[in-house]
Amino acid sequence: MKQKLVFALSFLALAVGASAQTKTSAPKRSLFGIHINSMDTRTPQTWKDNSGPKTLAGFKEQDFGFGLSWWKALTSHIDFSAKTNVMMHDYESGDRNTPTIKSEFGVELEPTLNIKAFKDENLFNMFITAGIGGGYYTGKFGAYAPAGVGIQANFNDQAYMLLQAQYRFTLTKDVQKDNLFYSLGIAQRIGQKAPKVVPPPPPPVVLDRDGDGVMDADDKCPDTPGLAALQGCPDKDGDGIADGDDKCPDVAGIAKYQGCPIPDTDGDGINDEEDKCPTVKGLARYQGCPIPDTDNDGVNDEEDKCPSRPGPASNQGCPVIAKEVVDKINFAAKNIFFATGSTKLLPKSFKSLDEVATLLKADESLMINIDGHTDTTGKREKNMTLSDGRAGSVKAYLASKGVPESRMTATGYGPDKAVATNKTAAGRAKNRRVEMTVRNF
């Protein structure tokens, strides 16, 4: 078989040489071609495999098929071609050497641009080709990008022999592999002469009373200038709806609302088609609805410190803490004692703090601020440290009784928030204190 192919190629080359003669300079018109194709999927794989030798597939290792093509000269050096190939190949396994090779086929469409070295009047012409291709391969669709070279032989400007070699880069690896593609074919000119151009007959005399370019016979508004797209009728607002059918002819709208804009019933600036609450004014961030009030306490969620628990606006939307709880915590704060000049809690403080811990654990919504204060005796820096440490000691004690630290704050203010004069012993005693403020937000 290989010797026969070599013989056929040699015969065609001799035939082309024998038919050489002077050619015209006109580029070829449309051509129709038929081709014999072969495809080599083995060679690219051996080139990519660094563990084995780089070899070229033999003639028997290739798959064959045929193709039909159409060629059109775009310029004297550029042709456009569209080729359809039918190839027999085991696309499922992707390896033609598999012993259980299936009888499969691929149908391809391949448009390409072909850039020629010389004009078509030359006996031989070389060209490079590139394009995009795709096909149906036994149940799957795939795509590839072909690039290659070719030789064209001219037979009296009527037929051309085309020999091409391409490397086809797969774009769908799960459908087919990179492959080398060879094609030998003959393309024949379609038609002999360009058709004779017959001038059209003069246009008939027609009437256009309003001068809008739409003849009266086709003009629905023959006395008013209009648009051809609207059969000669005007459209003042340019919304594509003729004024006669437009309920809002001076304002652009849509056909759904007979030429009027999309309505905004509640006047909140959000049209009804996008407004989830079209009859109640709202905000864009809530899709046209008012700010929600999840717990229905009259305080909207954006201002509600407790959006899931109802409470009055006076307490920022949170429930009011029972007076009994507040009184117990205030009472406990007055019974917290420390060793002189120290942050160490005295045991007589434990009973009051245990009651506070019990209250906080009973209601997980409650939080507490623990503030330490001193008088002005001594240096300010030392007083700040002392007040901060005493507040921290109270916090640590409550935490040891099971109150989460995340629900408590401890802050020392030193002498900055006096409640009495520091000039008397009684006043200084009142200023040395720990305050506890319960809250639920």
C-alpha cells in the first residue's frame, strides 16, 4: 500500500510538471475539492512521552478517511476554506493499537485561512494554514485548532492539486488527542465566467405625501412624518411605540404598560416590578419594603439592640430588666470589700457576689459592667491601677462561679468619677467603691 501511495504522488507530480504553462493573473474563484485524509495520533504522544524514543508513526499505524472542501480567494494571497472530514478512528479508547479497537468515526467541520507565498498564476505555490475545527466523534462533540503547511499545484487555472500537513491541537482532551493530519486532494473551479450584471429596471413612481421615506401604500400615518419601523407613524418619546398606541406619548415607557413607564404605586422610588411591598413605602436595601421589626416591638431592627426580643424604645428595643434584679445587684455592689490598698477580695464579699452570679446565670440575656473607683489619696497612676485591679478581681470571681467572661466588662476609673468630696474621710470612703451595672444589650 505504501509503495502505491508513493507511486501515485510521483505520477501526480509528473503530471503537474507536464501541464506547466503561462497562467493568468486573476485569482481563482470558488473551488470545490475532494480529499484523501490520514490521521496520526501516535506520533504526538511519543513526542510528549519523555520516557521513550521520539518516533514517527508508520503508514499502517494511521487512520484514514475522506473530505470535501470549498475554497474562496479573499485576496491574491489569502484563501478561505471550509472542509468537512469523515475519519475512521477509535475515539472512545483514543489508541488505535488497542486489540479490541471499535469501528468508530468522526465527522468534522474545519474553517481555515490559508496565506500563500505567491499568486495563483504560479505553477506551484506554498501556503501556511490556521483555523479552528470541531466535530462529532461517536457520541461526543470536540474541538481542535489546526495549524500547518501546504503545497498547491495549478492545472490551467481550472483545477488545483492540494497537499497539506497539519498539527491539530486538541481543545477537548477527553474527546480526542493531539494529532498529525495529512490530506491530498483535487479542487475544481466552480463555474467558468462571472455572471453578467444586468442593471435593475428604473423604480416605479410612488407617492409619499409626508416625505418620511415610507410610501403612502405602506404608511399607516401618510400625512404625518414617522418612522419606517413603525410603518410611517411618529414616536415622540422614542420608546418604540407609535404615538397613536402610546398612553404616555411624551414619556418613554414599555409595551407592557402601553407605552408608560413601570409604575411606582407607593412613590418610594422603586418601581412595582422590583418592589416587594408595592403599596407601602420602603427602602431599596429591603427591596422596597420598610425596615423590618422582627420582634414587633415598634423599634425597627436597625435601631433595635435586641431585634429578636421585644422591648420599649426607651430601652433601645430590649426588655426592661426587673427592678428587683437591679436592686439586688446594686445592693451587692455596696457589700464588696478589699484588703486595704489591695485588689484582694475579703471573704465577707463572697455572699453578695454569689447572689449576683446566680442572677446572671438564671438569665443569659443579662450582661454586667464592673467599674472600680478610688479616692484621691496617693498618686493617680497607682489609683488607676488599683481601681482596674479591683474591678478585675470581681470579674474573675464571678467567672469562677460560672458567669461567661464575654458577658462582663471590668474597667478602672481611679479618682475620676467621684460621688462625694475627697476632703473628708466620709467622702473618701464613698468614693472608694465598686459599681455594677446590669444591662441586656
